[in-house]
Amino acid sequence: MASIAYENQLLGAFIYALGYEGGRKGRTLPVNLFQQTPLDRSLGDVVLGAQRCMAIEFKRRQADIRGERKKWKSGFPEALMDISDWRNTSLLGHFICFGEHAATRVNLYFAQYLSAFELDGKADSFSASDLIKLLTREISPDKGPSWGVPPQVLLTYLEHIRTFRVGDSDGSGGHAATWLTVSAVDGQFQLLAAPSLDALLERDATTYANEQGTSAQETDDEHDTPSPGF
């Protein structure tokens, strides 16, 4: 009997599906994968989002969620629940993904990270398809999204909970993150890099504005240039 899919396979499939749906809707999100790097202990497997961000841990199956408890010192979930700001940040911006495996398919589900500390590791979950639709949905200006937190809020939260991590409190291994996003410039894809999420979003917005200006100028030039034969 074949082994079930590994968690990095599930992560790759999720990122592919997110990119596909985002491209179809014309909405893109920076996705930074830190799994199996020195930063995965402090930032999680993947951090995604722009003005609203979330950190996600991936697990092979739901039964593996309870293993997350071993990563943290005693009292970790209680410490989060006791402070409303940390609790709200966790509930909106920290998630865990797991696979439900069958013979010919795998279903992906998401749950709030704090669910790992519920009795028997049971989690109220929702499908990856629902999350992808939520992430790529146009955000109404008069109604905030029901997921994610501002970039600096998420990073401050992750820095705070690192102090509860079993073992080396410096989970980054002394490494600072470089943040990336994909941008289309002159019809070509390029990776934009920045030392922080906020700086990355600023660079991405500037690049987008410049690209829009270039496109508008090209359109004006086309209108100003007589067609051959006229």
C-alpha cells in the first residue's frame, strides 16, 4: 500500500491552487515559504497575505495536530487566551492545515492553530477551497475581512509566542527573513525582495503603479500614432 502524501506535497498543492484562483480573479498575494529553513521555527511553514496576513503550519493528517503541543512550554495556550490582543491575533492569523487521505484523493482542511490544544486534537475545520475563495475575494472597503491581521501585528505575535517555544528561544537561528512577492513587469514575471513585509508591500504597490502608468502611456502613444496608410 502506498504511503500517504507528505505535508510538503500538501503545502505545494495549496500554493498552486491559491495561485491559480488568484490569477483567475486577478488578485495576487505574497506567499513566503519557510518550511525546512532556519526560520520555520519562528515564522511557521508559510506566511501569506498583503494588508492582511496569516501564518500556517502544515500537517500530514489531522491526527498529527496533537504533536504541535510538544513544541510549546506548559501554559502556552492559556497565556494566549488570557490576553485578548494575542488571542484575537491567533484566531484570525494563525492556522494549521491537514490532509484527509483517501485511496484516490486528498482533501485539505484548515483550523485555527489554538485548536491543536483542544482535547484529543479535535478541530473545527473548513476546507482549503473555502479559504482560497476567501483569500482571493475582493475586500469591501466598508467591511473588513474575516481573516488575517496587519503584517506587523502578525510578526509581533510570532515574536511573542517564540518565547514559549521549547528549546532555543531564538527560533530563527540568527537569520533574518527576506520577503518575496511575484510581480508582472513589462509582461515578464520578476521577484521583488524586501527586508520586511511592510517594505515589500510598498515596493509591490510602487511597481504596480509604475506598470499601470507605463501601460497608460503605451495606450496614449498608440492613439497618437497614425495607422499605416492614413
